[in-house]
Amino acid sequence: MKILIIEDEDLAVRKLQRTVQEIDPEIDIVGVAGSVRESVSWLDKHPAPDLILMDIELADGQSFEIFEQTEVTSPVIFTTSYDEYAIQAFKVNSIDYLLKPIQKADLQRSLQKFNHLQNQSSPSMINIEKLIRELQVQTRDYRKRFLVKQGQRLVSFEVSDIAYFFMEDRFCFFRTRSNQKFLVDYTMDELETELDPKYFFRINRSFIVSQTTIDQIQNYFGNRLALTLKPVCDKEVLVSREKVSDFKEWMGK
């Protein structure tokens, strides 16, 4: 089986590659694309893979735009942190829809489903309404602690000790309320699903903030908001335009 991976976070790509190979070492990952533009270019220049593992939120837009810009004949397993895209996903070539962080058992079932459909004379897509019901009843046991390296030792931090998470040089870090910075072995998409949304909010692609760490909120051009955080961040911290409404509602709860 030949698989194309469409995913824009390096760590997520490596984890997905490793999981696929653990499931079946015979699977050939023929390419990786990290944006809508790269994906369209790859599909235009190469034979269609047997299957595509496709993240929905990419660096330059949503992967649904790929279907508008080129012909996609391969079946797709979508991977995402957002269950609200399920119906839209099944309007295209989707055979399954996995919520991040992706578990090996879930991916294995999706690949088995793909193989089963391939062996049917007239394969049918899975029941969308049933899938939506399953997504709606999913509950999460949100993370309480993170284990990180501090020199030669490992240190455990309670989530309540963390002020915010951020991307830097394509790696994820968190800063504690006492202003310590630590590398964390998760992608931003994975962190978003691991953290309790009552207390943490992803304001853009690069920042997840705790409600109690926000010191000031100011209007910013482009219908965005600028935040001042505690401890102070040396980067510009902006709530993206499409997140402003949800952010205001979250802050008002």
C-alpha cells in the first residue's frame, strides 16, 4: 500500500510515520506535504497513492481546498483536532475521520476499514450520522500533569502551574507561572485536545493560553485582539480573527 501524508507539523508527521510502520512495515509512505499548495503540486506530479492521511488544518488553509484545486482520486482518512469538520469531510473522498491525538488502535481500524472497502465490489462510505453521534458522545480525561526534562532529570508540572504553550522554531514549549520555559513533546493540535477547554484556549496556530494568565486585552488591526500575558511573553500574542468571537465567549464564562 502506498500512502501520502498531508500534515504541517513535523512532530505529527514523525509520529504518524512511526505508527503506520508499527501497524504494517510493508506500507510505503511515498510522500509528505505540509500545505495546500504543496499537496496540490505533489498530486499533480505523481501517480495517485492508494490512500491519503490528510490533516484538515494546514499552514496555508484547510485541506478541503485541495479538492477544489486538483482532482483527488485516492480515498482519504482525515486527521484533525476538530470534530465540527466531520460532515464536510464526508462530502469528499473520506473513508474515516480520526481525532487527534491519533491512537495506534484507531489508525489500525481505519486501515482495516480501507482494506475491507477495497475488497468490496461496490464499496460504500461509512454512515455519517452514526459517526457524528459517536463524536458527540466522546469524553476526554484531560491531562493533569506534564513530564519534562530539566537538565539530566525529569520534572513533573501540574497543568495549573502552566501559564501558556507556544511554538518556537517549529517546536512546542510551555512557560510556567514562575517564568520557566520547557520543551514539550507534543504538537499544538495534540495539546489542544489534551488540555481542558475550560481553562485553556488556542488563540492562533502558535499559542494556547490559560485564562488566568491574561493580563490585558486590546483591540488590534485586522479585527484581531492583542494580549498581554503573565509572565510577559517576548513574542506578539494575537487572537486570530476567526477565533475572536469564541475567545470573547470563553473569557466571559
